[in-house]
Amino acid sequence: MPALGFGSGTRSDSQEISDAVVCAIKLGYRHFDTASVYGTEAAIGAGLAQAMDAGLVTRPQLFVTSKLHSDMHDDVLGAVKSSLSNLKLDYLDLYLIHAPLKIRRTNYASFPAEEDFLPLDLRGTWQGMEECLQQGLARAIGVSNFSVKKLQDLMEHAKVIPAVNQVELHPVWQQRKLRDFCSSVGIQVVAWSPLGGLGKPWGSRSVLDNPVVQELASKYQKTPAQIILRWITTRGLGAIVKSYNPDRLAQNLQSFDFSLSEQDLAKIESIAPQERLAKWEMLCNSTTSPYKSPQELWDGEL
Ligand code: A2P
């Protein structure tokens, strides 16, 4: 999997997204990340088709990820087929369970209401994911937003170990416990919101503005984003960055043309306090959600 992925978790004009995909491919991006709930699959697919038609890239050179929305756990095959149809592809390189949550069919417009939560059956959902693999609809399957405990529970019954766990990860929330566990069992960790998720409800400047990140940006004559991305990829993790802006797409790819010293990597790793930004309180309630609190949702990893 190419370490740096093009993120599409921001809704925007379809043409802008397709143009950004073509631009990204010209710059050298090969990894594209989307999800049914983002509403961006069709625009990503149109951009990929345009690039392939123009001979810029072939399907085997691309790595395309999409995710199972929480309202489709009871029909994983139907969901993956719908994503493939939106993307105009005949297979995904990676299909992820978007979150450890099952809800009624929604209009995707907002977080679930109290009456939308359904009892979770991750074992059954994972069997559906394994079926996607068997049918060749996805070349690899994984999860997103899973704690160590949820991974362990899943792996107890899984025939196939998740290839990836895509989670919030950046200098202010480095996920040390989860990373150690994933590396011990061969699960690739991929960072979402590696730059702190500006523009999202939980987004924070505390990541790009962190004094250690800023100091290293001056020292290496790089941008804070490049310092962060270099740290992530040097540590063997993947990163999905959201931007449709050609300059920032290019800038983020230019995070590979320098090295951080071991001492400076350690400096980033000494950043304190560590804090999860996206706690997702709105997925917790004391009546219908499987999680009464963020403590339960994240199994204490906060
Ligand atoms: P924009 O969409 O205007 O390019 P994350 O991937 O951590 O969720 O962060 C996404 C946010 O980070 C977006 O607001 C995006 O802005 C911004 N962003 C992406 N690349 C950079 C960069 N190189 N420098 C600063 N901000 C960036």
C-alpha cells in the first residue's frame, strides 16, 4: 500500500474532487481513500476513470480503499457492490469496516439519533467482509476506529486477520498502545486526520501548531505538515490526508524527500499531553448505543 493516501472525507463539488484526483495522479499519488458515507465515491471514480482513459495510470497501479457504512452491516456484499458501482471499479484494494457501530439505514446527513442504534454483531459483519474477499470484490479487508480490545475480540473468531486498522493518529494522539499491538500481530496502522482534522467538528490547530512540530519545520526548512507526514511514514505507518488543493497535494507528497534524525523523531514522540481529538461522544448514550461513554467506545484508549 502506498504510504500516503489521498483522503476524500470532505464533501465538495464533484468536479473539484475529480479534478483533484487527476491532479494527484499526475503528481504521483496512487492511493485513494473514500467511504460510502463520505458521498465522494462517484467523484473519485470519475477522476480515476479519466486518468486511466488518458493513459496516466492503469488499474493495477492504483490502490483504492472504501469503507462499509455503519448502516450496512447486515448486507456487506450489497454495500461493497454499491461502492464498486459508485467508483466504477470491479474490485477494491482494501475494504474497511468504517466503525465498530451498527445503525439503522439513515440519510447519512448526521450522526445517529438515539433510536438509530442497533445491537452490534462484529463477528457477523466480519464474516460478510471475509465473503467480499472470497468473491474477489476486495483484495484486502480491514477495520477502522478499532481499539486493541475490539481487534482482539474480532480476531478470536476471524478466519482472516484484518490487514489494516485506520485510526485517528497524529503527533498529539500517537496511539502507542494500539501501534504496538498492531505491529505484534501484523496489522498495518493507517492514520486519518494526520494533520489534526481542520474543518471537522473535532479538528484542532493544536497538531500543526504544536511547538515541537513548528521548531522542526524551521530546522528542516519544511512545512509542519511535511514534518508530521515524514514522522508517520518513517515509523512505518500510512497516512490519509484530506486536501483537494493542488499546492497542498504536491507539498504533502514532498514529505518523502528528506529524513528526520532519530533524535528529532524522538522529540516528536515526547509530545505531551497525548489526547484523542475525535472522542465521538455523539455515538454514546445510556439506552441504545453499545457504548455508554467514550471510555467504552475506545476501551479506555483516550
Ligand atoms: P485544504 O482542504 O484546504 O487543503 P486532515 O487530513 O488531518 O483531516 O486535515 C485536513 C485539513 O488539513 C484540511 O483542512 C486541509 O486543508 C488541511 N491541509 C492539508 N494539507 C495541508 C498542508 N500541507 N498544510 C496545511 N494544511 C493542510
